[in-house]
Amino acid sequence: MLTAAGDGPTLPSVGAWWNDDERAALVALLRARPDGMKWPQIVAEVDSRSSALAFWNEQNPANLFDRGDDAAEIATARADIAGWGDLGFLTFLDDDYPAQLREIHDLPPVLFHRGKLLQDEIAVSVVGSRKASQQGLEAARSIAAGLVQRGITVVGGLASGIDTAAHVAALEAGGRTVAVIGTGIRKYYPAENRELQDQIATEGLLLSQFWPDAPPTKQTFPMRNTVMSGYGRATIVVEAGEHSGARIQARRAVSHARPVILTDMVVKVNKWAQELSDRPGVYVAKSTAEVMTYVEQVTARPADMLSLLRVAAG
């Protein structure tokens, strides 16, 4: 059921057949990783069968001398899912799974959430350096406020610096913000954003693709950027360095056929931004007003914009 290269599963409403047994089988597969498969490979195999249980059974055929270990793994997964009852838990084949994430080839197979999920949400990521300048922080706040004025959700990674400034400005403006975090949803990182994380979970939406108690690692943050890119209709990079996580997200967004808006302060000091600025769907803005102009363009008709970007990307 996977569509053209670069796209993710585009399933219709999955219906009652995707049940707790299927969810347990998917969790067990993600943990067991048969034959060393990576999560995207497991997603593709499950999607092609429209069943995690069928794929699990193929990998673990029953026999008369089976010791029951396979059944125990499913039972453990089912018990864990029951223990996550205080959290929102979604698999990529659940109806409530964010539709925009199904459009990307490296979609997260599971999501944990706190807060309110909205269907057909118009969201834009605002990202940048943890060690931001005062100019960068002011720009992030101004951009976030401008998005709220246009009824657009502000997406960030809850990191220090630009992300935090954007989240706080969105809340102060009475808007909605979504935080995609690089840890399990029961963890707080960075520690100083504990109160902000709880506020976003209450007033907006908190998302994590990692098991609930997972700590932060070097790998989790680039994975978080992938989800942020897929969740938003565009990514705005306010201020960033040569090796910033914002650079990773900008490149992910291009691969996802999502528009990228770079401020001129990013392009002036970064080789990666200069190289990226010539790519289809990448815009360079010289002011907050120009950022907003581009935002209005790329969010006005997202389906048309997505088609144009895919054609331009070949």
C-alpha cells in the first residue's frame, strides 16, 4: 500500500479490524526487530499486509514444540499498552493518527501524546539554535505571534533557545502550540522546561515517538526533527549554526516535499543553508513580514503546493 517514492502509507479509515491484538503485535515487532529490521522496514511490511499480527505470525510460525516465548512477547506488549492507559497511544494504522505524518516515508510507527489531537491541523515548525542571540529570540517570538494571528499552530521541539521562545510566544498570544520531544513522554528535557512541557500538554499537544520512559540520546533528536518536519506544512529556520539540529530538519523537510523558509541570518552564516536555498520549495526571507508572506503562500493551498514540490523534486 505504500505509494510513490518519498510518500508514506496512505490508507483509508482502517476500521475495527485494527484492534488491540494488532497493536500488541506491532509493539512486539518493533521491540523484537526480526532479522535486524529497522522500524521503517517493519512499517512497510505491516502496511503491505494491513496486519501486524499476520507479519508477526510469519516471523514466528507456531509448531508443536514451541516454548511459548513468542506468545509471551505479545502478552508483554499487550500488558504494556494497558499500562499506558494514562497516555494517548497511537499506531500508524489507527484512525486518529495524524494524517500529515502518513505522507512521509519515515513516519513514526507509534506515537504517544498528551493534550488534544486535531484533525486537519494547519501547523508550521519554528526551529533554530539552542544558544540563540537576542535578535534570534525576538525573531522567533515575532514569527510565532504572526502564525497565531493567522490561526496556524506553532510546532517546536521544546529545546532551549529558539524553540522555547516560539512555544512561549504562541501560548502568550492565546494560540496553539505542539511540542515534539526527543525523549519518552514521561521524561522532561531540558529540565528547565518542565513547567512549559506540562503547560503545552494541558493547553496544546505533546508528542513523542519513543517508549514512555526513554531517555534522550544523540539519535533521538534527529528522529524528533523528522516528525516535526512531517507534522508541519512548512519549516521556518530562524537562526542556526553549521551543525544545528535545525539543519537536519530543513533537509528532512526538503526530502518530505515540505516548504522550508530560511531567514537571511541563517543563510549568511551557513554553507548548508546557502546550498539549500537553491532547492525547489526553499525560500529566503529578509524580515518577519517576508516570512509571513511565504507562510501565507505555502499554507493557502497545501495540496497544490505539495504536488508542485514533488514535480520539481523529480
